[in-house]
Amino acid sequence: MQVIKHPVFISSLVAASLVLGIRQMGGWQSLELSTYDQMLRLRPDEPNDPRVLIVEITEADIRAQKQWPISDAVLARLLGQLQRYQPRVIGLDLFRDIPVGKGQQALLKQLQANNVVAVMRLLGEGSDSGIPAPPGMPESRVGFSDVVIDADSVARRNFLYAYAGDTRYYSFSLQLSLKYLEKTHPEFQVKDRGLLIGGAFLPSITSSSGGYVGVDDLGYQVFLNYRSAKPPAQTVTLTQVMSGQLPPEMFNDKMVIIGTTAPSAKDLFQTPYNMSSKSSPTTPGVVVHAHMASQILSTVLDGRSPIWYWSDWLESLWVAGWAVTGGLIAWRLRQPLLLASGMLVAIAVVAGVSYGLFLQSGWVPLIPAAMTLIGSAVGVILHRQLHDTFHDALTDLPNRILFTRQLQQAIAQRNRIFPNQEDLSEAHSIAVLFLGLDNFKTINDSFGHRLGDQLLVSTTKRLKSCLHPKDQLARVGGDEFAILRQRVIDPDEVTHLADRLQQQMSLPFKLVSQEVFTTASVGIVLDRPDSGCVPEEILRDAHTAMNRAKASGKARHEVFVTGMRLQVMSRMQLETDLRRAVADQQFCLYYQPIIALQTGKIAGFEALIRWQHPDRGFVPPIEFIPIAEETNLIIPLGQWIIGEACRQLRVWQDKFPKDPPLMISVNLSGRQFAQPDLVEQIEAYLSESGLDGRSLKLEITESIAMTDVEATIALLQRLKALDLKLSIDDFGTGYSSLSYLHRFPTNTIKVDRSFVSRMGYESEDAHIVQTIIMLGHNLGMDIVAEGVETQEQLERLRILGCEYGQGYFFSKPMSVDVIEGMLATDPVW
């Protein structure tokens, strides 16, 4: 069943059926006959037949005799002269049913010889009425004119034999040949499919033999197997014979055929060779008869094969075989140059095989085979292009376009089943599951795209193993798949399916020699008939639910609810506004004081960005910073923060000089830290603002520092060369390795607010803070405690020897004007 549905089989069947159908209607006949003529012209010429001699009556002979037709007296003398040379048989290819000039009796006497065969024309053979044989000639020595003209006026066939009741009709060439062969006493038999002469069989053509379709196949016709473009035997002229100067051995025991070659006699025929000949546009009838007679003699005496052909069913198999070949070539070779080369080679093989068989006298149709080869290949190419338009190239699954159409069809089918609103309570739901692989980018980046592709293929197999045969699976994104399940009655079956999919995806993948682990997040949409959703909206909602599952911890599933769509729309609007805000500079910096705990005075500030939206008002950083990270807007935003912070601090240092000078802390995001020109950027900001590098402290989180330890150390050392201060932010919440911590050229450890806020005298968090402070001091670093909110926390930090504190106990982040007022009063805590 899979073979029957294969595109190669379908395309081959259609192409073969179409080509054979056109052939049955004669659509290829003219092309096939032209091909036959071309192969005949390309075939090596055969030498003259030594058994045959042509006595030609030329234009010069006619002028010498001063009349046409040649008189009976001249013909009588010619026959008498030839008989003296003792030929085995003489063929008179001249109609002579009425006397011409003097000498009729002498001619009739010569015609009585037993080795003379005369030609006649059967009634209805041409446009004229029939022409009988010369008077007194017995039927055994009379043959009808046997050349058959095709619709294109070319002589390719010979009419050898026919019968009507008890009356038998022999062609001129056949009578000549049988008379010549009398010495060997060959048995002549008429078979159903041809003529048997001795042990040689001359197959009779049918209406569809070779390249013919629906031709007149009355009687026994054979293909004319021309020896060459030239006459098949030696030729002499009438004048040469009448002169008596030719040696007798030239005629002795031969078949001598007398006929005219003069164009004025109009006994001329078109042959396959004339189609390309410029000097000889037509061939005399006597030459055509000589070809046929020589063909019969060669077949009987030399074993020369007559032109043969296959039966209709063999030709159909031949055509079908090349149809399959063309389809397979197009299916296997997808690169255009290889495909073109393969097709050219295949066409050359078809032509080569056909020509090779033709050299063995076999006429196997070339045009239908070549056309079905090309047609099948074109069909496969079109199918593949159509298939590739709607399918994923890697997994061969339906793509997003086709899945959307399948979903549309499922909705339309359900609407046809439940057209009325009152039936909706009984209508089933349609479920769409949107599955995304977790951490696929990490796997791709770590092991390479080739292994990533293998993972997607293996994922496809696993997903299919979990699905019902009627479920539809598609790949709708890089690492995203969609599943359509129709006729869902119980929503629990969909969640059970999601659980089964996630369980399968959690199992390890063995790819080559690598074992890979991943999970999947699934978004689910249950579409009811009354929802009014279109396929694109359903897919969008399923994708939204999947993103919610990823955001909620991954390796889980979420069922879509309307609120998710509102959140997505809100986020999209926020992203749009954020892009506009960056362009319009809608941001400002707030500064939170950092206090030197020993003196209780302001030592510096942390610069924190704030966004005052023109319509929404104040937008909390927790809402727009993650979006800035995802969209890379954090890069221009971060550059502005550093430049503005350096400029503002330089203003304050000039206005409120201190010893040591005020310092500023700026947070670096992961994307900022990964910029290749980060050092050059900061160097430029310091130069533009005139700020001493020792007054700028850059803060990075533990997670950023540990992403690529060696690269981090190298970059920190380059920054350190600018005399900057470096700080590890939120220490204690990440996964810093103590073996690396001492290698980082950092100045400060910042204790996370989560520890400081829960710090009591005997609490676990207090011990953690104490340990961090001791660790920092042992590594030569100072400590900043975040989130100081009470006097008790402040006193405890002073006892532990913490150098700096920051938190709402001192001040929340404030605008530039408020901070300047604070600096002017120089408060002490």
C-alpha cells in the first residue's frame, strides 16, 4: 500500500497512462516515424547484394530511343540479350498491358520464358484503375506493385501477399524472390502472423507495430529494411546491355530487374533517406523493388533479420519501465544540476538502447519512452515542490501552513455536523497542543546543529508513538511542534496526552555516541464551537500557553485561558512603548545612597534607571528590564546609563568635594558584559565625563561571572586596567565556586538583601552574612550589604565589620534634585 501511494508510483502511472493514451490516438506517430527515419540514416550502410542486378532506363536511354514508353521491339531485344547471359530470373518493372510501337509478338514470345516475372497494378492500388499484366503471362509469374506509401508520402512498408477467397496475390518482389529460390525448393507457407519461406519468417506488421498506430494492415505487409541510401545492387543502363559489351558473368545466375530511373517517367518514391538528401529527393520504383527483393533473399539465404517489433504489452512495459526510471531519478536527485545531468544520461540511455536494438533490426518506440521518462520526472518534481511547500524538510511533517489548513478543515467539518446553536451542547471540542523543547538552543550550541537536527527527528518519532492514528502532528517552528486532536469529549484526555508526551520527552535521547536530555513545555487550547476562533488565533493561543508553561518552570503544560492573551497583548504594547522610549529618551536615573558604616556618611550611590511613561506614568523596572534583555534594547539602554551616571557623578564631585571622592555603582547585564567593545565604551565614557576610573564601580552578578569563567577573568582584568572598581552583586544567591572567586580581580562583594533582611543575632542568615564578610575580608575585598531597613541590622553589620550599607533605612532611590539636597546637608546615620 505504501508503494502504491508513493509519488514515484503515482507519477509513473499517470505519465505512462497519458503517454500510452496519446500514442493510442496517434499523437506520437509522426515523431516516431521521423525518429525511425533518423535511426535508419544513422545505421551503417550494407554492401550491394551480389545476387541482384538492376538494368536502369535512364533519361539518356530515353533520348537515344527517341520515345517513352520504350517500344515492344526494344524490350524484346533487351530480354533476348539478357537471356543469352543466363540470369536466374528477370523482373520487368514496366507496365506493358497494351502494345507500344512495333514488336509486340516478339515481346510476348520473350515473356513466355519461365524465368521472366512481370509487374501489374491491382485495382484500387493507386489513384488510377488497375493495370493488368502483359497478355499471356501466367499468374505464377506476375506480381502486383508492392510499395506502400505512408501518410507522410514516405515508403517504409512493402505489401507482400494477400488473398481474396481462393485467389492468391503475390507482390512483384515476392514473385521475383520465389522464382530465384526455386533451385533450393523452399517451402512457402502463409501463417497467421507472417510468411514462412524455407526456414525464414517474415513477420507481418499490425496496425500498431513499431511507431505505427491505426495504419492499414490489410494483407501481409512487412517493413522495408533498406540496405543503404544507394541502390542495393550494381546498376547498368539499357544502352550498355543492348551494346553487348558487358561481360556475361555480370548477369549469370542473378536476379535482374528492369525498370526506369528517369525522373520524367515519374516512377519515383520518397524514402527515409530522401528526407536528408539534397541531391536525390526521390528514389525510383525499380530501386525500391530491388531493396525488397534483396531483403527477402538476405532473410532466407543469409539469415539477415527482418525488422521486428514488440507486442503491445511489451511496449507498454517498456514505456512503464522508463516512467519509473524518470520518477526515481527525480526523487533521488534533488540538486538541480545533478537532476539535469541524471535526466540527460537517462534520455541518452533510452536513445542508446533504442538505437542498439535498431541495429539488431528491432524497432522499439523511442519517443513514448522518452516522453514518459520526462513526464514522470516532471510529475515527481511538481509533487515534491508541492510537498515541500506544505511539509518540513527535516522531519517531513506538515508545516505551519498545512497544519493551519488541517485545523480549518477540522473546524469546518465540526460546523457541518453541528450547524445549529441548540446543538452546541452536544458538540465536541477540538484540541491543539503546542509543544516546545526546553533548552534546545543550548543543546544546539553545545553539540552542533547536526546533532540538534537528529534530536528533532528523534523527537518526531517519539511524538508519533504517543498519538492516535487520526491525530495530526506538525512542525511549526524550529523546536516547536503542534498536535491536532479532533472530537474531544473529555478535556482530561488532552491533559493525559500532554503528560504522556512530556514523559516520553524526559527520557534520554541516544544520538550517535552522545546521550542528550531535554524536556518539553506544552500549551493547550480547547476550542469549542461557540468560540468563533480562526485557526491562526487557536495556534497563537496555544503558543501563548506554551510560553506560560516555559515561564512557569518548563517541563509542564498549561491550558490557555483568556487572561493569557491580554497579558501577551499588554507585553507586546509595552515592548513597542519601550522601543519608542529608548528613541525618545524617556528615561532618567535615580540614585540610592551607599553609606560608609564606620562614619555613617554617604560614600557614593547606585545608579538605577526609571521610566516615566507619558501615558502610563511610572513603569517599574521589574516590568521593562526583562523585556529590554530579551529584545537587546538593554544594550543602548545600558550605554546611556553608564554615560549619564559618569557625567552626573562628575558634577557632584565638583560641587560636593569629599575625601575620598564620591563613587557611583552601575549594574551590567549579561548582554552588556558580552559586548566585545565593552572596555572601549567605558574608556570613552570616562574620557568624555572626565571622571577618574577609581570613582566608577561596575557590578556583575554571580551567574554572569560563572558563565565562562576564563573569559570573565580576562575581561575583568582589562576593565581593572582602567582603574575601575569591580563588584560581585547579589552574592550568595548564585553558584560561585570559591576556587574561582579568589581569581576574580574584584574589589567588592555585595551581600544579597534576602540575607540581610532576615538577619537576627542567632539566625542562620546572620551566620551566612558573617561568613560572607569574613570571606571577603580574607580575599582583600570590602563588603556592601544590600537591603538594610532597621537600626538593628545596621548595628549588627557594624559589629561584623561590614564596610558599606545600602537600603531603605538610609534612603530609597531618589531623583537628582533630592540627592543634591541630601549632599548639601551631609547627613550622618
